[in-house]
Amino acid sequence: MIENVTFAFSAGILGGDGMFLFRPAVLLAPHVSLEAMVGETVGNQADVIYTGGGFNAYLFPSSPVTPFVGGAAGGAFGRKKADQFAVRTGNYSMVNVGGGLMMSFKKRISVRGDVRHYVIFNADHTQRIQEYSGALAVFF
């Protein structure tokens, strides 16, 4: 049986704030998957919701441990906390690139680690941040 859909739940640090992301993906070929993402960072002054989609390319897809590279594009939507009056938030475009390592276990369970570099931007603002996360993935 070939698994071609995966659901990954990531948690870690994105831009210095705690984050969680839900990353469903569809395997297009043994080496390539299309991946969507939606999640949030929770900061002291503002919360940011990230959405988007991209691809992952796996170096050794038949190996139980394989490195991968990926890229995505989407949006970042900021919301300030109720007690923050001077903080400016808004809607921004977002791109990220990076990679990681995926380790597959029995029963369709995998663990993965991601390191990604994000660029969040609009016409008046550019910000670069990093993601360091771990994920539990289930294949169907």
C-alpha cells in the first residue's frame, strides 16, 4: 500500500515566538509533495496567523530517514493583543525556504524536524525570521 496523503502537526519557534502549524500534504511523486500550511504564533504583543502552500522534495524517499528541502508562499495576518495600543499589525505576504529531516516509523507514523527561513513583506515593510520546529506526521 502506498501512502499518498499526510497530516503533520508542527510545534516550535517562529521568529522568537511559540508556534504551531498544521501541514496537510499530498504526495505527487515519490520525491515531491504539495503541502499546505495554516497555523499561528503566539507572542507577547501580537499573534500572527500564517497560511500558504508549497512543495517538499525528498532526497531518499524509500529510506526510513530522509532529508528534504521545501519552499512555500502565502500570507501572514497579525492581530495585536487587547492591551497593546501602540503595536501596528497588518496583512503581509510571506515566502519561506528551508529543509529538514523526516524519520518514518511503523504504523504510518513519522517524525520530522524543519528549519526554514521566512521573509514577510508588503510595500512598506520587510521582516526576516526563522522557524525551528518538530512535527508528528501521520500518513494515509
